[in-house]
Amino acid sequence: MDTNAISDERQQRGLVIAATSNITKRGNETWIVPSQQRNGSKYAVTVAAEGKECTCPDYELRQKPCKHIFAVQYVLFREQVTETKPDGTVTTTTTEAAKVRVTYGQPDWRAYHQAQVSEKDHFCRLLHDLTGNIPDLPKTGAGRRRTPLSDMLFAAAFKVYSGFSARRFMSDIRAAKADGLISRAPAYNTLFDVMQREEITPILHDMITTTAKPLAALETQFAVDSTGIGTECFYRHYAAKYGHDKERRAFVKLHALIGTKTNVIAACKITDRETDRGDVSEFNPLVTQAAQDFTLKEISADRAYSSYANLEGAERIGAVPYIPFKSDATANSKAHKPRSKTWIRLYHYFQLNRDEFLTHYHRRSNAETTFSMIKRVIGDTLRSKTSVAQTNEALLMVLCHNIRCLIHEAFELGITPMLEKYACPEIATDARQCLPEN
């Protein structure tokens, strides 16, 4: 891996730590920085005239600035202003912004409690309305009558939401049939079969779009990011560093455009180890897809998405891209191709208005919150074995997450009686009129 890329990654993580963690000062030269893994670990960063040190394993191994050192640097930059007087003396003062304690409004705990205790009931009803209008796939060949596709998709999504294995989930699916949510209770092996069909992948994408549309009136600021979701499969590869094959757990990558207010996923794509082209190439497709239903005013992303095409693609749809430039980026071109006007303008804005830029950019941290919500509540491992089934299972996880966001926002906005309208595909646009404009 390129050294500059590693440094950029550590700087990026340090920026996230500085924005989301409580970094405290101990003594004159020591700062206590919590671990980004949120496992209770803390590291001591020493900032002295002779250099900077950290007690984390990364620094002890490399003896180079780690993400915790970068986090302290961002805090110092945010809190101090250096002034050079006419006589040549230099003074450092604490800004007024650093003296003011930042406070955040408390959530509506009553609405949150009501949404939590009744989430499963509303989830099943919304999922029933969402899958009820899905037509069956054409039947080929002879054989007994096939279980309706609407029932199979309901059962597959409900199974992913429950976190149970297919066999242990059968009691829940029988209860759903007794409640009239499905017409037939599919067998557990039917769930395996439906998730291995390529035909349902575009259907799941449409269902995700449908569940996101009702929140279009609330979301104008978005973040683009990706995360890996582990599988129960392993693969072997030759490691030149060790001189022999190494075994690693396979994973799929979820690329998502996320609303930073409600954490809803407006657009997504699933790639695996073989089809993944990197994060930078997935930016414009996600933005273009979401722009069909949402008004995108701001888009935040990390440095992995910094490119001509992405900056221009965001401005083409009327959004302001808040994407940090890499450490070796310049306004002047070193190649024969000149820099675009968009690149030059945003580069100077990034360099000259860093505090204002970071205020908007910090919204990207909500993408990490969204991925944490999915993995903590729905699961962080895919049970499926084949590539197609893993893609469909990951899309079902996104679908379940969007329905959860829809339920919680409905309770917070006080429109619980109208929940049934949200998930119906033919009236999803009308449902947005129930939400406030701001």
C-alpha cells in the first residue's frame, strides 16, 4: 500500500476521533484519546517540543504519527490561534469557540421508547404492505403451485430481521400466516431458494427505494461511505510477505448513500471481492440514483472519493461536495490535462475555509452510525453461501434498516396512525406530504 495513502487514512480516522470522541488533557503535554473501537481502551498522546508519541500499538510498531496523534493535532488546531505581532513575537491564544461547551439537544425519549417497544408489530405490517403488490415470477415447467413471491420475500426479509436461522424461524412465519400477513407459510428451504435467485435483486433495490422515498422531505444532506459485511465463507490467497498461502474470511462490501438526519439509505450497491472496483467509482452511480427521488444539497465523503469526476458529478445535480483533498493534491496540474474549474474552486475553499468545511464534513460520521445500527441490530455476518444469495441477503439487511428508520421517524413526528401508507409502492410519493417541509 502506498505510504501517502496510509497517512491519509490515519489522518481521516484521526479527524473522526476528534469529531466524535471526548479527548481530555492530562498535565501540560499529555492527552488521553479513547480507542476508535469503543472498547474502553484509552491511549496517552504526548505532545512535546522534541516530538509526539502515543502508547497505541500502531505507533509503537511504526514510530510514526498514528490516528490518535492526528486527533490531538486536530483538537489543538481547533482550539488555538497563532498570531505574529509586528515586532516578530508569536503568541498563541485559545479561541472563543473552544471556551464554549458544545451541547446537544436530548432526543424525544418518549417517542423513542414507543417506537422500540412496538417496532416489530409495525415492521411486519409495513413489510406486508410493501410486498403485497409484488407480482409472481412466471412459472416454468410442470409441478405443484409455487408459493407467491410476495410471501417468499416477506418471509425472507422477516427472517433476516429476526436474526434466526431458517429452521428456528419457522414458528415466526407460522404466526405471520395466522395473523393474515401472508397467504402461505413457505418451508425453510424455500427461503434458501428465493435468496439464490438473481431475479429478485432488482426487486429488492426497488423495495429499498420505496422505503426511503417517504423521508425525502426530511433529507437534503447525505454522506457516502462503504462497509464490509462478513460471511461464513473463507478464501485462500498467496501472501508475498509470508511466502505461503493465507486463509481469510470472505466479505461483501456495502456502498451506500445515507441521509445524515434519519440514517435512511437512499441508494446502495453490493460488491464482492471479485467485482469490487474501489470506493471512488461508486460515488456517482449512487448520487445519480438517489437524485431521482431526493433533493441533494450536501454530500460528505472521505478522501477515498476525491476525484474530478465525483466533484463535478455532485455539482451537476446541484449538491455541494464536502470531500477532503489528499495531502499531495494541488490546484496546479502536473500533467498535460488542466485542472477543472470545479476542482480548483473547491480546493481553495478547502484550504482557506477549513473550519467551515469541517463543520459540514463532520456529518459523514453519521454514515458510521448507520452501519453500526445495521450490524448491531440486524447482524454483522451473512449466513448465505453463494455470491447471489449473499448479495440478496445484504440488500434485505438494508431494507430492514430502512423500515426501522421509517418507524422511528413516524413516532418522532407523531404520525403513527398513517404508518400503513408509507410502504405502499403506489402511494409512496403521497406519503411524503404527511411530513413537514423542514
